[in-house]
Amino acid sequence: MRRNPSSPLTLVAGLVALLGAPGWAAAQGDVLPPEPVSGASDGSGSTAESEGAQFLLLPVGAKTVGMGGAVSAVRGNTESVLWAPAGIADIEDGRLFFNHHEGVFETTSDVLSLLWPTGSIGTFALTYYLVDFGDLTSTGVDGSVIGTLSVRNQELLLTYANRVIGGLRAGVSYKLIQLISRCDGACPDFQSETRTSHAVDIGVLYQDLMGLPLSIGGSLRHLGFDLEGENESDVLPTRLRVGVAYEPLSTFTSDTTFALALALDVEDRVRGLGDPDVMIGSELGVASLFYLRAGYAFLNAQPGGPTLGLGLTHDWFYLNMSRGFDDLSSATGEESIQISFGVIF
């Protein structure tokens, strides 16, 4: 069976095999695509190779990564459009935000999202997510370049969330998913191909549980049709995630100069529950202006580790940065950095 080169795990196996054959070299000296790093779970275990669209499991979002990926119960988070759609239900102002990720092996990802709250009708969001795994070049026996293989994966999301009753919020995202492999010239063992699937994310969030500054949330992510290819069919990496978030300082004081949020998420495969990933995170806010974030991702199938993040919010804009310190980044000597910039209107 010919494997789709758009899946990160499949790419690793395929490119390692290619390294054993003369004539192939990655553009700019890189030969392997990145594995998911701190802040999100692959959680694929022994069935990872049977799942397509693995890019959906990559960590994305500077605030999310800074908190180790524990954001299922965090309300008012713009990045919830990618992780837990109910989290945008309480956003009161329009927002336009852009997130850029520089990963290991020079893989990059970009997110552009527009959120539009409409009062009692609810909050809508339109999001575009692109992951660029870079190019590989094929050379002939004389060393000249005879072909280039480009791998780009993308996702388009339409999200809606609203308050249901009391502290209950709910959200849903429709997602168009595409894996694109394009060969320009001669690419031995590979060809141009676009694979498409449709999926939904469903999320709920309940805040102020038992009158406490405690929220619980959950989401079912990447539930959809199989990813069809010319010679194969792969299931989507469907995941079930639940989490809690607690703001301990507000329990003891009404002073809002300092705000502390503690969060915990657990995520597992829907097909094969029983080996979950655990993400923990924290956020310390000062005067609703500056934020310091830290987290840790305990992952089974992918490199986990600690994360750190910083945030600044002022008037009409906000800026977030984060870095993952996982084993893969340490081994390659490359930093995994997320930067996001948002406009509030």
C-alpha cells in the first residue's frame, strides 16, 4: 500500500527509506519533518499509522502551548476554535488573530481566524490553518535537480458557540481538511495528490460549578469521514478530551490585580480508549495586562515536556509567545516557538 506523504508519521518512515537511496536531499539541508511537540497529544499509540491527517494533532496556538495544551475548560480563549469550540461562547468583542509556529526541521504552521460575537445569537468564527512541511528535491545521477516534492496540509473551520442555560456553553465546528502533495518534475515513488475529508468538533463547557471559580469542559475532535486516497483510506485521528480549570485567587479575594488559573486536560483516542495523554497548565495574570504561562505535557506516543509562555494585552491588541522544551527540540537543537498577534474591535 502506498502511504500518503502528508502524514507526519508516514513521512518519517518514507523519508528515512529515501535517505537510503542516492539522489534525494531535503531542501535547505533538512531531511525529516517534525513530530508533534509539547502542548498537544498525538496519542496514537500502536494505531498511529492507520490514522491520516496527523497534522491535526500538532500543537498550535501560543497561549495553548504556553499552558501545556490544557485549555478545554478555559473560557474566552480565541484559540479554542482549534481545540474546544465552546470556549469562544463568552467572547464579547470581535477579534482577528494570526498565529505563526516555527517548528523543528523548519516546518511552519500559520493560523488566521476571525471571531464575530452577535450577542444572544452567539459567536461565529472563520479559521484557516496551514501546515507547511517543506520541500524535498530529487537529483539525477549527475547531481542535477530533477524534481521537487512539496507537502502542504490545510484546514478550514466554521465555528459557532453560544450560552445554553445557566453556566452551560456549547460549540461546534465544521471542518474541511485537505492533504496536498505536489510533485514538480520527477519524484520517484511519489506523485501529486490531494486528499479531502469533512469533520466536526463538538464541545461543551460549564463554568462557575457549585458557585466556585471552577470550569469543566470537554470536546470530541476530528469526528468525520475517512480520508480517501487513490490507493488507500485512512481514518481521521478522532480524539476525546476533557478538562478542568480553577481560579484559586478569586476564592479568597476580590482584588483582580493578580489572577491565577490552573488547568488540567486528559485526551485519549476514541478508537482504543485506555492510554490517555495528560496536559497541565497555569497562567498568572497581572492587572489584565501581562501574563506568564507554564505547563507540561505528558504524552505517550510523541515528545512531551515543559512549556513556557508570555502574554501582553492592551486596549485593542494582544500578543502571545510560547516555547516548548520537548525532547525532540533538545535533540535537534532547534527551538519550537509560537507567536500570535490579535486585534480586538
